[in-house]
Amino acid sequence: METIYLVPLMALIGLIVMVIKSRWVNAQDAGDEKMQTLANHIREGALAFLHAEYRVLMIFVVIAGILLGVVSSMVETTHWFIVVAFVIGAIFSAVAGNIGMRVATAANVRTTQAARTSLPQALKVSFSGGTVMGLGVAGLAVLGLSMLFIFLFSFFMGGDWSQGGTDMMTVVLETLAGFSLGAESIALFARVGGGIYTKAADVGADLVGKVEAGIPEDDPRNPATIADNVGDNVGDVAGMGADLFGSYVATMLAAMVLGNYVIRDMGGSIVDEFGGIGTIMLPLIIAGLGIIFSIIGTMFISIKDNDAKESQVQGALNRGNWASILLTAVASFFVIQWMLPEQMQMDFFGEGIVTVTSMDVFWAVLIGLFVGGAISYMTEYYTGLGKKPVLEIVQNSSTGAATNIIAGLSTGMISTLYPILLFAGAIWGAYEMAGFYGVSIAASAMMATTAMQLAIDAFGPIADNAGGVAEMSGLPEEVRERTDILDSVGNTTAAIGKGFAIASAALTALALFAAYVTFTGIEGINIYKADVLAALFVGGMIPVVFSALAMRSVGKAAMEMVKEVRRQFKEIPGIMEGTGKPEYGKCVDISTKAALREMMLPGAITIITPILVGFIMGAEALGAYMAGVLVSGVLWAIFQNNAGGAWDNAKKSFEAGVMIDGEMTYKGSEAHKAAVTGDTVGDPFKDTSGPSMNILIKLTCLVGLVIAPILGEMSGQGAHGNAHNASDIETAVKVTTVDGVQHTALTSSAGPKSTLLINNEGFELSGEDIQAQWFGSKITGANHSGTIQGKKGEVRVEEGVISGTVVLDMTTLQATDQSDEKNTKLTGHLKSDDFFAVDEYPEASFEIEPIAIDEGVNSNSINGKGVLTLRGKSDREGFEGYLTKTDGGYLLEAKMTFDRSKYDVKYGSGSFFEDLGDDMISDEIGVKVIMSLR
């Protein structure tokens, strides 16, 4: 067997063990019928979201694939096969997420049933479920990347580095970057979409259930309970899995790219068992060994005492984690001695060729492994139960939610100190040992035990779901106590896992950054240049804006969730007594639609912005942009992750009771309610915007790496910007007073004279004078349109200010964009109670609030607000319009877009999760009304 095939062999071993573990988990007792029914609701909701998300992402993959094809045609170092690699990477990432979701939603109820027997058995089942996730992600990542590399290496170079050298290997690795880009693209949407989903449900469930209704967490009377438990899997299983899958692949890729240049610096003279590419294969071998040692590490994770506490469970997990790390460290020493020459020449930026030894590379490996372990302890200190920072937040809860939030924010901010110093020391130390190749190998070593790290992390949401199933099933208190122990440990491991993900993203991005500099051939990044400094500031701003968009998305979705839960508590008889059945499916629909809708804008910003910066400002400016994103993103990630984790465990501290001012304080107290509010603020910090920073950092650098060859060719042209001419148009402000109210409009003083087309006139409108068109769309991209006839209206213009009312006849609503049969079906659906309920509400109206007309040459612009009344509900909406003169009078055209959910215009899904995704309709509906004024 050729030694190059050792890597996929180790990956296959991991996948085989994964299958064995998965079958064992599924063979465990799933409990009684009630438990299985509840678990099936969670499973169906989670998989339905995943499938709906993948449908949307298919469109993205097709578009991105076409753009990559264009890129490959522009430069010699990028082959068209990058498109194939991109698609394979996306598929592998999606499959890994699907595997994890399926086993997690199978393991939760089995963990609950195991907890009826003993705590050790419950730990065994839940951690086995997490192990399947960890091995699935690591196995698929290493298998996909290694097999694709072996194929490309053989295809382009005949399996010999000397057949093409650095240049041809650059083509191989640039093509391989497509695999990493595909994986990170899926990770972006899985992280952002999953984070929005889970926190919309969690915030809604907590605010109304715990704070307002005073019922326990996971109470079956809470309509958002199922969505909350689905969210645990969507965010913390599929989201985290995709995140680490992407980091794992990107880290190996960056080290391989830099390993290629080590061979170049040595004149291609390396002789080894891998055809002269030992420095390229080293990160893959370390990753494969990490899988094997993670499997061995799982054997150390068990407890014997049925009365074990959180510390004993955490200790068992730590044993397994450190066992895998130490075994990887020992094995790396021998592997490095085997694969690398005793001395190597490397080109250090700004220093020229420097001689390093294989032992220097090993020290870099130890630095990476140390960072992985140290970041876990730092995260645990700032977020763990009983730790000083968490206890300080608990004490501050006694004086209300405001002081709780202040304490949590300060904890998150101060928690950036030691991790940043750790990263800085690690970067400096690894670079001193072996240049940027040493930095990339340090990152690879840290990521080597990803299978174990992810197993420990995925164990958390499984245990959390198990507790939810126990609560909803009404199982004995001792069962919930056992699942609570696992859940408490799971909260800490989740925070630690997020810390590990941040550390991996930081070192991975730095390695990718080094590869980018090498690919583009730029000498360095000079911040004395105005465009470079400007790009640095823009890069630093992007993580802040990204976080804001993610937080705002959670807020919007949570508001919808809160309103829905309140509605059900108010309208469903007997829900608080347990005799009425909550409508769980409606809450699941809200989270799903919000996640798919809101993940688009942050995703677009992440991918498009570096492309624009690169092509407009050049390679050096893009490097500065990437540096800005990296530094700012890491700070924001640590701050948000640790603040959210500390708030969470401050709330949980009240479950066992805490001492505040000499008195024991428990759940239900005012201090506990303040802690719940703080935790609600912290939820999107630690589960949405914070984790999303990891993807933002890595994907920014990956996009830069993919377009690096193009920018490298452009960099010699010196075209970094274009001059902009100032406009000669002057403006003035027109102020008009009507009924004591001032109205303003901008008027142009340049060019032909502007005139007011209508003034001091009024018009009565009949149904024939009014025509309306409507526009709607599905989240999956399908669009529909149609017409509505007018009924009556009036328009008045006094002293340049327009006002009026228009009434539409909703019974005339028609769909017109499809075949007759489909239009008839859609029209009937839109007229039904699911949508506009035209039998009960036959009219819709819009009252234009007085607004000054903006005078123009051939038309007058109108941009204002009015009151829309639809289905008996009224709200203010903005509109844009213009007035033009016709032969027979005037034409007033107005356009507006409104959120249908504000007017109770909702659709029914038919059954609990039927067709979730393709039948999901966007909340935004557009209307264009044309009025003839005669």
C-alpha cells in the first residue's frame, strides 16, 4: 500500500466506528409511547428545517459554482475542477450535519430512558450520540479532502512533485480550495440560520413561559417548547458541526499550501515516503491520527457512581479529551521525524531564507495543542457554574435585570484579555519556530482532535433535549435530576466548545491569511497607504455590523414568537391547566421561516464584500481588510460567547439555590427573574452572533484565497481606485404648512424648471379609476403575482400637499402568473381564511397621510406614509409614488411593501411539518396601485 493512502484509511476507520456507535445508540430503549411521540416531534421539526435550509442552499451552490467557473477561466492557476470541488465540499458538509442531526434526535429520548435506570448509562448513551457526530464530521472532512487531493495530485502531476513543481502544485491546491469554500459556505448558513432558529424559540419560550406564566423550562404547556428543543439540535448540533467541519478542512488546506512553498524554498529536494510532498501531507496525517486517538479517548469517558455530581461527569469528559490530546502529541513527534527532513529552509517574511529543524515543527505542534487545552480552561473559568465571574453576575441579579446585564457585559469584555494574549503568544511562538508553516501546523494540531471536541460539545444538546423530554413526559423527579446534571455539564462543554471553535477560527484564518499573501505575491501590507488603511477600518467594522444583523434577526423572530405564545395562552382554553393542547407547529413555523429569511443578508455581506474590496482596491487592500475582520471578529466572538455563557450559568445557579446577602435564593425569586432576563439577552450572544464570527473570519480569508491569483495578476497594474466627479445639482428645501403642520420636500434648482402638476384640486375615484397589482414570493425563490380591482377613493392636493384614501375590493383578487388551473387554485387559497379571508373582510384600504409633493420636470415624486387596513387590522406603512400628466388628466402610481404577518395574513401548513420549506411564503407582499385622476 502506498503511504499516501494512510490518510483516507484512518478516516474510513473513524467512519466505521461512527456507524457502529450509531447502530448501538439506535438499538437502545426509546421509552414509552408518550416519550417517543414527543421525541418524534423534535426529530421531525429538526430534519424539516434542515431539508428546507438545504433547498435554499442548493440555489446558492449553483450560483456560486457558476461564479467559480468564471474565476477559473480568468487565471492559469485555477482549474475549472474547482467548481466540482466546491460542490463536493458543500455536499460533504451537509451530509455531516444531517448525520449529526439524525443521531442527536435519536439519542435524546434514549438518554431520557437511560436516566430512568442510572446516571452512568445516561452519560454513555448521550456521549455515544455525540461521538457519532464527532467522528462523522472528522471522518468525512479528512476523507473528502484527502481523496480529492490524491486525485488532483495524480491527475495534474502524476503523483510526483517534480512533475510540475510549485507552480503545478499551486494549481492543485487552488483547486482544492473549492472544497474548503463549499464546506465553509454551508457552515455560514447553518451557523447563522441555526442560531436565529434556536434563539427565536428559546427567547420566546423563556420570556413568556418562565417570566410571564411562571412555568418551568420545557413545560409541555408552553407552545414554544418543541421549537426550543428543535433549536438545540439546529444550532448546537448541525451549526457547530458545520462550523468545525469548515475549520478542520480550512486548517489542513492552509498548512498544505504553505507546505508547498517549503518544498519550493528547499529547491524541491525533499526525499520521503510521500513522493517528495511530506510537508504538504503532514497536516493530513496529523488529522488522521487525531481521529484514531479521539476514538481511543472515548474509552476513558465513563462514571460508575449513580450519585455522581457535575464535577465527576466533567472530570470524565476531561479525561477523554486530554487522553486524545496527549496521544496526538506523542504520535506527532514520531510522525514529524519520519516525514520531514532534519533541517529545512523556509522563507520568513522580511527575513529571507531561514533554516529550521523538524523539532521546531514539533514545538509548533505542542503550541497548537496547548492553545486548544488552555482556551478550554479559560472559557470554563469565565462561564462555569460556581466560578467567580458567574457568581458576581448572580450577586448583581439581586438588584434587578439592569445590574445583571451590566455585570454580564463586563464579564464578556474582560474575558477577551487572556485568550487574546494566548493567541498572540501562540502566533509569535509558532512563527519563531517554523514561520507561517509553523503557525498553520499549530492550527492543524489543535484541530486534530476535532472528533473528540465535537463529541463533547454535541453531548450537551442531547442531554438538554433529554431533560426536555423528561419534563414534557412527566417522568419522576429523579430522572430530571439526572438529566439536569448532564445538562449542566453540557452547558459548560458547549461554552468550551465555542471557545475551541473561536481559537480554531483565529489560527485557521491566520494560516489562510499567510497562504493568501503567498498566492498574491504581495510584499506586505503597508498601512501608510490610504486605501490600505481604509480597507483595514472597513474590515474591523464588518464583524460589528454582522453581529448587529444577527441580533436584530433574533429580535424580530423572537417578537413573533412571543406574540404567538401569548396568543395561545390567551385563546386556547385549558392550556395552563394541561387540558388544552398547544399548537406547537405554529411556533416551529415561525422559527423556520425567520431563520431561512434572515440568514441571507449576513451571508451575502460575508461573501460579496471581500470580492468588492479585492477587485476595486487591490490585493494589498484586501489583505488589510482580512486583517481587520480577523482581529475584530475574534474579539467580538470571545466577548459574546463568554458573556452569553456566563449569563446562562448565572441563571442556572438559582436552580440549586445561591447565597445572596446571607439568604438562600431559589428559582421564582426576583433575582432569578432578573437572571432569566440576562440569560435571554445572552442567548443570541452565545448561540447566534458570537459563533457566527468564526465563519465570518474563515470565509472572508477563504474567499480572498480563491480570488488571490486574479488579484496577484492585477497588483502590477496599479489601478486601485477611480476618481469621482461631484454633482453640479443644487437643492433647496421647500416647506409647506397645512393645518398647522409643516411638510418638507427637496426641489432641484438646476436644469429645466420644476413644476407642481396639480394644486388645490380634489378627485373622487370610482372602481374603474383604480387598478392594483400584488406581488408575493416563496422563500425558495418562486414568485407569484396578480390583480385586485378598486372600489372607491379620493385624492386631494392643497398647497402642494397630497392626501387621500383608496379602497380595494378584495373579493376581486386574482392570481395571474400561472396556468388557468393553477391560478384558480392559488386564488382560492389566497381568498380563504388562511390568507385574506375575503368573505369576512371584503375590503382593504389605505389612507395617505398628508405629505408635500416633490416637484419635478415631467413628474412629481411622493414618498410618504399612510395607514393600511387589512383583515380588520391597521398599521402605518411607507410608500413611494409619482404623479404624471396624461391626455385625459393625471396618473398617480404608488408602490409599497408590507409585512403580512402584522395583519394576521398567515398560511396553514396542513399538518405538523408537511411540506415545510417549499410552501413557506415570504412575509413581504408588494402592492402597486395605479389611480386615474380625472
